[in-house]
Amino acid sequence: MAKRGAKAQNKVNIKWSANFAYAIGLIVTDGCLSKDGRHVSFVSKDLDQVENYKISLKIDNKIGKTYSGFDKKMAHRIQFGDVSFCSFLNDIGITKNKSKTIGEIKVPNKYFFDFLRGCFDGDGSFYSYWDKRWKSSFMFYTEFVSASKKHIDWLQSEIFKKIKVSGHITKGKNNVCYQLKYAKADSLKLLKKMYYKDNKIHLERKRLKIVKVLGIVGEKLP
């Protein structure tokens, strides 16, 4: 048993890779750093999401249960102590009480779209509908959400730098969050970068939804 006050052991191998960048995206959206600067917790209602998080960081901690802070419903939770990893997260732009203050995340360009896929699997969404204003007009959108305008602005800027699609930012319901949305052609271009051939890890239910919708317009992922 560790002595009181002892530093939490180094559990995470801090080395950038596709899976590691994906995990960082999940932490940005659904992760939480403790006030003591030693622990990282991750909460999701989706068990597959938590399993992906474990696989991406190569940790073996048990998955427990908790109540979601958003709607007080039961969710899955995993927490571990790692001082070095917490320090690393701080260095790249992820701090405690990050929700409304988070901005730029220092992610290597090589792994940006793996990171973005993690953000998408965490708080992003993909939806489609038939637009009644025009005959046979089928629309679909890829969306990212954050309570921090600074973070959403940074995401939009980075995506534009890399693939020259602009998207547009709107305020969410009750003005508690910001939504970065990409429609149809821009959405397709973005999705093909996030789900490149042989991408390492993703939330399968979201990918299958995208595949089904793209099939309607004769498109597919790599």
C-alpha cells in the first residue's frame, strides 16, 4: 500500500501516436483533472467509449459506475493517478476546470485528425435530414461542441489550415455551449480525414451511422 502523500505512479506511456492522440481528444471532451494535480478521470454513458479510452492509453484500471454530472443518469467511470501524465496534460493546454477556459491544444500535426476523431467521439455529433425547401435535397452535418468559444475558434482555425474548409459556429441551446458545424461537401472532406484508411480506433456506432448516411448520396469512407 502506498504511503500517504506518495506520488501516484506513472501509468501512461507519454508518447504521441494515433491512439494516444485519440485519447487526448476524449480527455478534452469528457475527461477531468483533479484539483490535487495527480488524478485523471473519464466518464461516459457508452461502455465502448470507456474501453476505447483504456485501449488508447494502454491502462488496465477497472471501470466503475457513477452519475453523470449533466443529467444525473448512471454512467461508466475510470480514474487513475499519474502525476507525470497530469503535468503533460497541463503543458499541452488541458487543465482542471477546463470546460469554459480551454483553448489551443498542442497536438502534433501528424496526429491532429486522430485527436479530432477523439473530440468527435466525445462530444461531437453527425446528423442528416431531407431539406423540404428543395426537392430531393438531402443534408448532413458533422458537429463539434464545446463550452469554450476559444477552443471552438481554435478548432475551426486548425481545420481550415489543414483542409481549407471553414464550417460555421453557432450558439447551442440556452447559450451554454458553442457548435462548430460542417455541411455536406465540407463535412465529407473532413470525415475522410478523420476516418482515413486503417485509422487506429473509433467509436463504431458513430462510424456505422456515418457510413449509412453517406451511402444515401453514393459516398463512402476510405
